[in-house]
Amino acid sequence: MRFKLACFDLDGTLLNTLGGLTKSLNAARRMNNLGPQTEEQVKTFINNGVVKMITRSLASDPGDYTEELKESLLKDYIAYYNSHYLEETMPYNGIVELLTRLKSDGVLIACVTNKDDEPSQKLIEHFFPGIFDYVSGSKEGVERKPSSEPVDICLDALNIAKNEAVYIGDSDTDILTARNSGLELICCAWGYRERGFLLESGAVNICSEPLDIRNFMR
């Protein structure tokens, strides 16, 4: 294999979490006397962490919102999601087979995501037990993607050089992350952003099926 490490994004790359994210956001919105939003709307809010998601959700409503409402919605969302994170969530077809084959090839497997660290760790352990060598979600004191910091920490922890790793994601945030980190990038066409958007955002290597990633890494 050309690469020793496959470093994945989580939401929209490994797991289809859109239904669960939408359900949790709408539960929190209901608690704060706000109307529901659709999966298509929520899809545009994600990829930059939970605070950005909440901000974008409120910004899409008519009128202004207060910081107090934002903080309340954020608190209620986190509490609800942390208790329901497995609901309406599943790996994309072919992902488990891809990870299993990469593992058998001797490739290290990591996940670096902007999702909060606690649910990220739980989701990886639940759906992919024993497969990942490193998992890191958003945590205090570490910059979020597209900063290179969380990827750099991952590379250091696994003792991998930049030219030995590939970053795999589904969004413009992931494209910038790979660029800022100096890693080669594979984009997933099955995630939360359409192929045309990825091309316009600078993607070069786009895979239509998970096993295409393994072929690219050879």
C-alpha cells in the first residue's frame, strides 16, 4: 500500500448520522419553542462542529436570535444527542468491509472529526469495535478542522509522516483540512455534499464506493 495511515472524517464519511442529528436538533428546538427543520436543511448545517450547527440552525429562522437562546438550544441539543446518539445512525454500505480489508493490509486507521469527542468515541467503538487505532473528536484546547492541529496530533501519536497518510472526508471542510495538513485527500461521493460541490471546492480524487478508497491507496 502507498499509505500507512487512512485518516477518516466521521459524519457523512463513515456513518450516516443525518437522521439522528436531525432528530436531536428538532428535539432541542421543540424544547425551546422553535419549529422543526428538515434533513435537507440540517445537512447544510453540519461539518464544522456542534456550535456552528446550532448557529446555522438559528440563522436559518426568520428574525434575530439571542445568545441566551443559542446557549439554551446548544445545551439541550448536547444533552439529548448524548442520550440518543445511536438512533437513526448506521455505517454506509461497504464501510465495514473497507475498514476490515485495510486492517488486513496492515494499514493504520484513524478518525479525526469535528463531532464532540465523547459521542465520537462511543460511535466508533459501537459500530467498529477493535478496528480503529486512533479516534479524536472536538475537545477543548484543540482547534477544529480545517485547522491542521487535530490531524497533526494524530500523526504524531501514530508516528506517521505526512506523505504516509491520506485524509478521507465528504466536505469542503475536509478538503481544507487535508490541504492545511499537507495530506493527500480522498473525497466520498456518498456523504453530505454532492460531487459537483466537491469538485468546485477543489476535490480531485472522488470515490463513488467505499472499496474504491482501497484501490486508490494501493
